[in-house]
Amino acid sequence: MYTQLDTYFQYDFILFGLSSNSKEYKLAWSLNQTCCCHFIKVPDITLKISENSVASFSHFYYRQGIQTWRLLRNQAVPEGTETVQLLPELMQWNFLLRLDDPGNHICLKQLGQNLKITPDINSFSQISVDLLPNKDNLLF
């Protein structure tokens, strides 16, 4: 007899999609300059795609107090010829900026202005996490 565990996760983060032609380390550096943060490279996020394959996604991290920011590459680090997306439904965005437990500590209007003047960002948009079918890929 099998038992299924149904859980409900609270997605208490804000998500931005970023379009950039820059390498991830260059984009992280640009965000450090314009958004007054200090992203550091941390180990890649690894997801099991199928029985025999995994995909790794570049990951930068910044924490100040209770705020945690993550800059994630939406496309897997190249290992084969197949292109794997962290969130395939957002393939128009090269990068994802995830702001954990934002509360009232982040002024989204000011952040939007900072993203707008970041030279390595072509475009960006805030994304409604609840509408994403693969949002569980962001739980780590």
C-alpha cells in the first residue's frame, strides 16, 4: 500500500526575469555596482532531470540580515547538446533574480530603477510565482 504525501509550500519570494547577453559573473558584478549588494559565487544548483541525467545551474548568493538574494542562470551549464532550462516556461529570460523573505525591507520601485540602469541588463520583469508550473524547481 502506498501513501501519498500532499504538501503545500509557501512561495514567499519575489522573482524577476532578467535578459542579458553577459556572462553570469559579469552580470553579478554589475548588479553589485547598481543595487548595492555583494553577490558571491556559490556551488551550482543541481537538479535531477531524468533517471540518468542531472543539470547544473549557475548560482550567485547575497545575504544581508534576513534578506537573501539569489541570481540564477535559467539555462543549465553546458554538458551536452541538449538545452535544459531551470524554468522552461520562462525561456525568454536568461537569468532569474530571486528575493527571499522580502517583507517590507525591499523597495521594489527602487530595485526596478536600479535594474533599469544596470548596463548588462537588456530587459527585466517581475514574475508571478504562483502561475509557474515548474515553481518547485526554485525550492532549494
